[in-house]
Amino acid sequence: MLRDLVTGDEQAEAALAVIAAADADILLLLDVDWDHERRGAAALVAALAERGLSYPHAVALRPNSGAPSGIDLDGDGDAHGPRDALGYGWFTGDSGLLLLSNRPLGAPRDLSGMLWSARSDAVGVLPDAARDVVPLATTAQWTVPVTVGSTEMTLVTMAAGTPVFDGPEDRNGLRNRDELALVADLAAAAEMPLVLGRANLDPGRGEGRREAIDALLAHPRLQDPGPAAPDGTTATAIWDSVGPMRVDYVLPPRALTVADAGILRPGPDDPLATAAEDAGSGRLVWVDLVVP
């Protein structure tokens, strides 16, 4: 990622153009490579600054994705593959999270190390040796206070693993379900929660345990503003293998008023249309809130 940002890679430039067009006050980016010195995050922030966006507040903590577990989790006889990591990834820090804000952030609470076995007996689908090793969070799980005006909200990140690419034991589906259940519990514990990120679960189609996303969308502390693209569609990712799906969400506190919401998917006549396509399969979800 750092190389692509520095060299002006076409996809990196397209992603930066989309982010700049959104001009968000608070932004959660997924699939951002983490490194010990935060060089990648710094390069991304600098690239956005060149495009007129200032994000003086950031959270970039080490994710589980790519971190070695030391255990053969996929049963292929090798303990060093991407599916043997604490969360799927080819190297430590592969596809992490980056939270950016132009509003003051409080100290993050990092729950990425919470064991799956501490939350659910579904961990029984893991090898015995892995039950005291594998965390619940496939990528990472944070809560971060943010102050907007006189209002303090708790940002609850969401980066659940995909519920497919497993076997009849449904290991990934169960982990995805339990990750979303933790997000729901964290929202319940906060006075003013705002959930944002990827659930990797569509409420209407595809594989996965849809009761998990249904419960989150009906959460008493949250509201679903139902963002849609200009053409009225609600898909936030378009994959060649499964087609369009709604897998990314911004769920504001029920106590606040939503002024507007949408999915940044420009039409063919929009100058940003090419960048949105070149940036990747995902589409940026945005919500405008009225905050006292």
C-alpha cells in the first residue's frame, strides 16, 4: 500500500479521489495495511492533505489480520498460510483499519485480542490447540470516543470476516455472527453509539447468518438511515462472483437526526464515475448527522 501511494498507482489514486470527494469529518477506511512505524497511514493522510482534506486525529492499531497463529487452522498441513493467521492475511498488518477524524478523538479501546472462546461456544469448530489463541475479531475491534460540538459519541468499528470460504462446520459464518453480536453489545453499552464499517453480511441475499445483521439493524440504540446510490440501489460492494450486495454500514445513534445519507456511486456522466470503478469493488457509504 505504501509503495502504491508513493508511486501514484492507478487504483490508489482512484481511491484517494473518491475519499476526497466524500470530504467526511470522520472516516473509517478498511483494507489499509498496518506497519509498526505507521508509515502507510502517514502517507495516506499526507496524500489526502494534498487534496485539501485535513485529518489531525487518527487511530491505526495493529490488526489481527495476517498475524501468525502458529497453528494449522485450515488443516492443510502448513501453519504458515493466510488462513492460519489470527485473521485472514498474507502478512502481519494485511488489510487493517484506519480511523481518521477532523474532530477530537479520545483514547481508543482495543478489543481485538478478546478470545473467540470468551464469547461463544461456537469456537468448538476450531482445533483444540487454537481455542486459547484465536481472537473473535477477524480484523480488529475498537471503540473510540469522538467529540462533535457539545456531543460525545462512541465510534464502534465493524470489520467482520466473510461468512464464506469454509466447510460444512460453518466456521467463518459462526465467527461473523459472533463478531456482529459483539458490535451490538458494544453499541448497547454506549450512551451515544455510532457503528461504522463492514459487516460482510447482506440482510437480503448471500450466505451467512442473517439474524446477526437483522439484530444490528433493529438495535434499539441505533438507526439505519438506509443509504442508497443515486439510482436507488443499496449495494455497497459489487463482486464478479456474487454480484451487488449491501455489506457496509453507518448506523448512527437513534438519539440524533439524520440529515441525509447515501452511497457514493456516481452515474456514467459523473467525472468521478471512472475513479469509483477503478478504486475497487467497494463503494463509500456516507451519513450526514445533525449534532448539537
